[in-house]
Amino acid sequence: MEDLIETLTLYALPVLLAITLHEAAHGYVAKLFGDPTASLAGRVSLNPIRHIDPIGTIAVPVGILAMSSLFGGGFLFGWAKPVPVDFGRLRRPKQDMLWVALAGPAANLFMAILWAIALRLLFDAGERSGFWFEMARVGIHINLVLMALNLLPILPLDGGRVLFSLLPNRLAWQYGRIEPYGMLIVIALLATNVLSTLLNPLVALGEQVVRLFL
């Protein structure tokens, strides 16, 4: 039980910051490109409470961490409340969708870099372990995994929006038909351990970027 509480304490701040910046970035960029929906809903905010989904942000990650503490292994998975974006209100809906979608993963890469800088400062100060040192490592990992997960080309994930934006119109609308089944596909990939295999190359690429700041 003590190990579980320590793990939850270690992960809580990095997870909350990761989802908050990710969702706020979507809303901010949507507003820049003409859609104020998220802003009017109060979702362009760094207040984590505005983005927390009780199931996806709390229950599922805590459950996975608990199972990992008991049985080992596990792949941290969760989600926040999606920021409302009315793509029809963007100035160029299909083209601008790409930038709105990329904003979330880009925010997570930025956050991973900030955690890397914090880790470097701690290292230079003589810290090689301890609570904050481990939290910085967790912060890097959480943000790179969230970035990679959202870049998968599966609607409604951000990577799916990017692919939809890049496809010719006819193919894009056909591709869009999978969106109602997208999260089921992700859960199936998670359950069959395929998800981590797909994410590893993207996480590794992110690590190469982060190492520039270590």
C-alpha cells in the first residue's frame, strides 16, 4: 500500500500538468484559427479541474498503477475531457484542423523538455535521486507517452485528425467513418499489448529531442 501511495504521489502532478497543457493548447490554437468554442467554455485554462475526466483521468490510471504495483508491468493509459472544437468555425476547417490537432502533442513535447531542464538543474545541483528527481523523470516519460499516443493515426486521436486533414477530401470522409470505433480500436490494441509496440518508436524519437536538453 505504501508503494502504491508513493507511486500515485509521484505521478499525480506530471499527469495533471500533461493533460492540462495538452487540452488547453488545443483550445488556444482553435481560437487562433477562428473557433472560440473552447475559450467560451472556459477550457483554454491551466486549471486542471476544468480538464479532468473522473473515469479517464483518475479511475483508469489509478487502477492501472495499482495493478502494476501488485503484479508488475502495465502501460499507463488515460484521458481527459476533450476540448470542444467546432471545426466548422475554423477559417479553413479541413486545413486548420491539422494545427489544432498538433497543438496537443506539441504541448506535451514542450512539457517533456521543461521536465528535462528541471532534471538537468537537479543533476547539476548534485541530486541523483530523491522525490523531485524521480518526478522529473516521470514527467518526461508521461508527456512523451501522451504525445506518442495522440499521434497515432486513429480518429478521434490527434494523429487521426492530422491524417484526415492531409487526405484528399473523398478519402478523408471515408476515413472519418471509423471515428465512432476509434477508442475501441485503441483499447483493443492496449489489451493485446500491441499499443506499446506502436508507441515505442514515437517515444524513442521524443527521447532523442529531450536528450538535447539534458
